[in-house]
Amino acid sequence: MNTQEQIKKVIECLQVKPISLEDEKITLPYVPEGFSIEFIGADYKQIIDDEGNIHKPLVNRTVIVDFKVSNQDHEMWTKGIELLVPGRIQEQVGGNSKPYVIPEIQEWIGLEGEWTLTKDQVIRLDRQWEKELLPLAHQLKEDLCGISGLELKIEVGGKAGRGDICLGFDCEDLAIGDEGYMMFIDKCIMISALHKKGVFYGTRTMLQILKSKNNQIPKGIMRDYPRYKKRGFMLDVGRRFSSMNALREYVKLMAWYKMNDFQIHLNDNEIHINEATWKDQYAAFRLECDTYKGLAAKDGHYTKKEFGELIDFAKDYGVDIVPEIDTPAHSLAFVQYDETLALGTGKGRDHLDIMKKETYEFVDKLFEEYMEGAHPTFRFEDIHIGTDEYFGDTQQLEAFRAYTDRYLKWIKAKGRTPRLWGNLSRFKGDTPIMSEGVIINIWSLDWVDAIEMIEAGYDIINSDDTRLYIVPSANYYREYLDKENLFDRWTPNLFRDAYTIPAGHPQLLGGAFSIWGDIIKVKISEEEIYDRAKESIQIIGQKLWNNDFSGDYLVFDTVCKAVHTEPMKE
């Protein structure tokens, strides 16, 4: 038996100690002499964190844990071990069942009776949190009016009255993290969290219940939190322009379903470049640009002011805008602006020549325009540098590795977090590429391997093209995501149907679906794109927040229809 088979046998025989109410830390299973074992993580850090500390849930919860077993020559992950973590409350308190929302609430203790929304109730804030929570309270007031027609008052300070909605940061459960919240529904509603994002998500849950239950909420206690940090949507506006109003509606739609990561692909071009007509083929860059006058697309672009304001607007909804400028491929808009930047003929017409110092000067100045200054256009920490689908000979591919490494370090040196598309498994070479503090989209196993990237030190987002890509009017990928297939078969740690990685691996940040505009000449309305996004956000939001929906797909789809609302108008 070789060493890999020995490790496999050890894993098959692992005995994981059940967790008791008294346990405060997970116990490492026994492995024979000559082997070592370490804890990788659990899928819910709010119950078992990456150090193995146990944080008691309200009620019994099953989490998935994984370990790494190794000897001197090899190592291997376990395949997901379910552990029951006993809850603090072991007896039934009341009869109310958990209300359905999308994504589903993680933990629920039912009480008796209903809380009913009336016009006489108040949204109440403690005075110590007024500055941070008052804007959120006004937003909640507007949203409540949009759903119920009732306009509640906002009061700061004073004693909570019967039926009031109280927002605060008085949560003592440090394990729930920035996006988690506690909600107590009895004589009044109390939403408490550690961060504004958590309070905001509590209000989304409350609004969904009110919408589906005719202004009532079952009395009970909930503890809610996300399974994954990055719950994303990528929109290609480079090939098919989306209005600023549409982008804002996507933000509100994402927030409604607790999605938090909106990547905007700002430049692209037709897929097939004809050497004779490349100057006239469609390509666009969607941001106002002072450094290169005339670069911004004439058929639709965003001013720097309005794009920066979009980032600020999204922040109020708990959504991070991740801008992407894609180079050195997908760059025909830049080559049409300055054809001396082109790699060459054929495929190279939409490729930048990364052997030229002028190319670096061009790209440096382009990013600098949006990243520098006291109030930059790109205000969020993460910035995506593209770097996908570059073709070339051996020398050019080695240069591509150097180019990628340079811009990852360049973005990092400016205090930001760089992201890129995953191509590095195909583009192997001698030039090292930085991985520490870098996020990579695992989009195609033909180009990049998730396990290889984790071992190299990258944080990853599952963007699997086989299930998570939409390309309207194309004869490849999908018109809509297959909601039922995703509900039944997909988990964020599954890559194609080839393999899984540990669900709780600390380098697996989450997942994202994409809507691409490859088929430029076919007209598709903003409403049609929005409809595709809505369907996708519902299922991906569910899977990335809470993988275990307590019902079959028909129940899930029914709940989607019951809780959905068009985004609230500003």
C-alpha cells in the first residue's frame, strides 16, 4: 500500500468525537503514529470558528467540518464530516414555526402569537447609535411604507413602547460577525447586531416576512448569519451597457436577498476579431476618462462622479461594488484608441503588447485616474484587474505572468485588495506570481484549478462557468441559471462535477454568478437582463447564505414568489 492509499485509509477510519453541551473546542481525531492531523475549518464560522472554538447556537445545528491528514510525503483532505452542535435551548418554547424568507433564517426559536404592523408604531434608536443608524432607520421607514402603505415615525431615545421596532448594536454574541444579527419578536421587535450591515440584514428579513404574511410576524427569536463572506454577481457592461438606474436597481435587488458583492466588468469587445475590420468592430470602455480623452464609449458610459456615488449608494445597502478593468486581453477599446498598444495581428488585435513599456505606462495611468486622490472614483477596497484569456507564444506567456504579478503587487501597494480571473493553471511558467492577499475567480477548470490555487495561497471565489454563467442569445452557456439544478445539486465548494474542496476552507470566500454580453448584435432590454438577475440572485443568495433550505424546490420557488418585491425607489 503506497503512502496516499495509507492516508486515504486513515481518513476512512477517522472517529470524530461528538460535541456535547459542555465542549468549548473541537477535539482532533486520533491518527496513527507517523501521521498528523489538523483542523481545516467548518462551513459556519459562527458556530465553529477556524481555531476550532465552539460558539453555541440557539438550537441544535449541523455543521460540516474538515481535517487535513498528512505524513512525510503526502496530505489529503476529508470529504466533509457532519457534526451536530447542541443548542442552548433544548426544549420547545412555543408553537410558532420558522417563517420563510430568502435566504432562509439560520436559527429560530418559536414563541406564541403574532406581532402586527400598525401606523401607530415607532422605529426607535438608542441615542448613542443615532449617527450611524439614523440613515438606516429612514431607509427602513421608506421600505415599510412601500410594502404596507404605513408611514411610521422615527424616534431617538426614550423607552420602547408596545409594537416598536428597535434597532441597536447591543448584541453580546460576538461570534455572529459583521453581517449577523439577532432579532427578538415579542411585544416589540428588537434587531441587534455588531455592525450596521447586520442591522440592515435584519430589516430585510423583517420586511420579507411582513410582505409574505400581510403585515404580521410570528413571535420568536432568531440568530442569523451568512455561510460565506462573498455572495456575488458579475455584470458585463462593457459589451452591453446598463444604465446607472439599472445598476442601482441591481444593488437593491441584491440587498433584498443578502447578496453583497457586485463586480462590474467595465470594458470588453466582440469575441471574434477580424483583421480587416478590427477598427470598426464593437468595443467599449464605460468610464469617463480625463487621462485619455475620447476613450469612454460614446454609446454609453458613466461619469466618474456618478460611478463613485454608485459605490457610496451601494455601501448603504451592504453591497460592495468591485470595478473591473480587464487587460491585457479583452482590450480592443484601448487598442482602437492607440493601435501601437496592440500585440499584433489575428487574435492579438484585442490583446495589449505586454513586451512594451508603453503598455505599462498606459495601464498605470488608467488605473491611477480612478484610484488616486482624496476622494477616488474606485472607493471600495477590492479592484479586479481582469487578466483572462490571454494568448501568445512561450515568451509572451512568460511576460503575461510578469504582467499579472506586477499589477497584483501594484494594486496591493496602494492599500487595495487585487482580484483576477483564474488562468494561472494554463499559463504555467518560471515567473512567480504573488498570491498573498489576492482573490481569484475560479471560472473554468480548463484554465485554472481550485485546489492548485488554494495550495498556491490564493483566496478563491467559485465562479464556475458550467453552472453560473449566463450569456443571453448565445448557443453556449445559459439563458437563465437552472434554479432547480442549483437547488438540488450545487454547493459553493463544488467545481463542475469534478471535485469538491472543504466547505469551510478559510480560503473559499464564496461564489458568484455572471451575466455576459457576448452576443452584442442581439438587442436585449434592461428588463430582460434584470429578470435573469432576479432569478439567479434568489438561488445563489440562498446557497451562499444558508445551504440547507427546509423544504423542497417547489416550496423554495413558492417562497421566492411570495417574498419578492421590485426594488424600493429612492
